[in-house]
Amino acid sequence: MRQKKGQYRKKNREIEKMKRKPVKEGEKDTVHEIKGLYIRLVYKIVIGFLVCWILFFGVFGIFTATDESMYPYIRDGDILFYYRLAQDYSQDDTIVYEAEKNKLIGRIVAGGGDTVDFTDDGYLMINGSVQQEEFFFPVNREEVEVYLPCIVPEDSVFILCDYRTDGKDSRQYGTVEKTDISGRIFTLIRRRGF
């Protein structure tokens, strides 16, 4: 027995109606709430990523110490966090700076207008006064590659490593312009050598 075309369509519509379950009012709201939660979650993740990117590439920096030049305060392998937006550097600040396309760490010992020299015993002299330092690693004047006494130009600093027998600093590179300073170190995480 053959069915007419109209009857076939009518049966299909009835079957489709049976397949579709009516969505209850509470279920419809739940679906929209879940979609809204996913959208908000993605939005928060994107915003969080942007904030972290701005903080760690614009405001703060991370650097890993690769030698013992700042021993005993900073050890090889320590992770250093520095503040990039600092503009007012002063004596005794520990900084990250660039010299001859290398990123280095050191301590500012003199600023613009100061005269830096070393005694015959290897002590640091600033403006003719011998500096009292917590740890003393003598400097051999013959190994210093810059002309001594060195007068630090304005907008520049003279940088020394704490462990002076192992590091390279202003004794080899000369004075460092403040524009070559990446930032002031404000904290570190010890990875080795507790």
C-alpha cells in the first residue's frame, strides 16, 4: 500500500515533534548561565594574561645570576626580580645593567661627579675617602682597565661587583650610563647554595 506524499510529510513532522523535547523554563536559564560563565572565565584568563605580561615585561623584570660576581649576597643560579621604572639610583643600589651587549649585575658605588680610585692595598676610595665595606675583596690597581682616578660623568654611575676577583664591572667597561640600567633588584629567590 502506497502512502501519499502529503501523508509522508505529516508523519515526519509528528516524528520530529516527538524527538524534540520541550525545554523547561529553568533549563533554558541554566544553559545561558553556563555559557555566560564560560565567556566570563575566558575573559578573566585573557585579562590576567595581559596584566602579567605588562607587569613582567614593562614594570618588573626577571634575571638569573650566572656567576658568583655578587657573592655572598647573590649566588650563581639565584632568580632576581628587578624594578624597571626606577629612575633615581643611589650609592649601594644593586642593579641589573647592560654592558657590551651583556646583561650583568652589580652594585653602584659612585654617581655623577664622584671620583673613584683604589688604594695600593686594594681599598675603594670615593672622593678621596676610603670606603668601609662589609666584605672586602681587594682590587689590584694594575688589573683595572680604566684610567684612575676616574671621574664619573653626570647621568652615569660606577659599578663594582661584591666579589671583585671574579666579576667584570666598571673596572673593565668604564662608567655606565643610567639609560643602560635595566632596573633595581628588589628581591631574589635562592635556587642553589642555601
